[in-house]
Amino acid sequence: MIVSYAGHSPAIDTDAWVAPDATVCGDVVIGAGSRVMHGARLVAEAGGSIRIGRDCIVLENAVIRATASHPCTMGNHCLVGPNSHVVGAEIGDEVFIATGAAVFHGAHIGRGSEVRINGIVHLRTRLEPGMVVPIGWIAVGDPAQILPPDQHEAIWSHQKPLDFPGFVYGVERDSPDIMRKITANLSAALGVHGTESA
């Protein structure tokens, strides 16, 4: 489904293809030769934009999102695996994001890098060109530290100063009722989807 949203309609090259049960919503540009497969979701929230280069493959049930504060760009010849999630990140050319991987707000993934199955690239993390995040491991920080999932304290020591609630939602981590503030703000922002048209 191709959906206009917040005054923007997707621009899909005539040589690209979007599966009929995929969703492309808002200010999204998809380059020639790119393919968006069944169940995938590309959603640019109000004020956000998504730019997908040439010959990119977005496989089944992958989600690519952008917000007003965090646009999402993807270079040429990239592959985003099934059930993966990319939000507000800058992806270079020839990047492989495997099944179940997650890439968060403000991340930069250099050319030729790989985020393998269930790998995570945390917000504001920078992977230099050619880096690999192993299966199930976590990249965090700038420059990226790549750590196994059983190293929670080491991961948190790098992740905490990146300030996820502040950077993503504009809410201080130590705010009273933090989840009430985050969800109220998101509810108001996402309520604009009621204006969508296919």
C-alpha cells in the first residue's frame, strides 16, 4: 500500500517494485532496481524522510522508519533482512543487515559493513566501513565497541551516556512518570496518521 501522509507522497522509481501487501508511507524515495518485499513497512513520520538508493532489497516484514528528528538514508546495493528494524539511521553503500537485526536512531553504518542475525547497532553508534557485528552481538558508541550480549554492564556503560529517552523522545531519563510522558507525546504525534490517504 502506497500511503500519502502529512502532505507527502512516496516517490518510487519506475524500475523499483513494492509488494502489494507492503506499506510505503509519507516522504519516502525508493531508487531504481530496489525491491520492497511482502509485509515490509517503510514509514516516514511527519517531518521525517526515508531515502533508499539503487538496487536495495528490503525483505519480508522488515521495518524502516524515520521521524522528524531522525531521517533514514540507505545507500546503494544494500540488503535489509526479514524481521529487521532500522530507524533514523544513515546506512552506507553495500551494507548487509541480516534477519532480526536492529539499527537505532542516529546510527551510522559505513560502506560494506555487516550486522549479522539478531545483531544490534545502538543509537548514535558509528560503524566504520567494513565492520562486522557478529550474530547476536551489540555495537554501541562512537567509535563502536562491539560486545557480546552477556556483557550487559559493559554495554550499559557505553549506552547510558548516549541518552536514549532524551535523544529519541526528548524526555529526561530521570523524569518522574517517564513512560507516561513518552507515550502521551507519541500518542499525540502518531494521531496524525488519521489523515492518511492511499
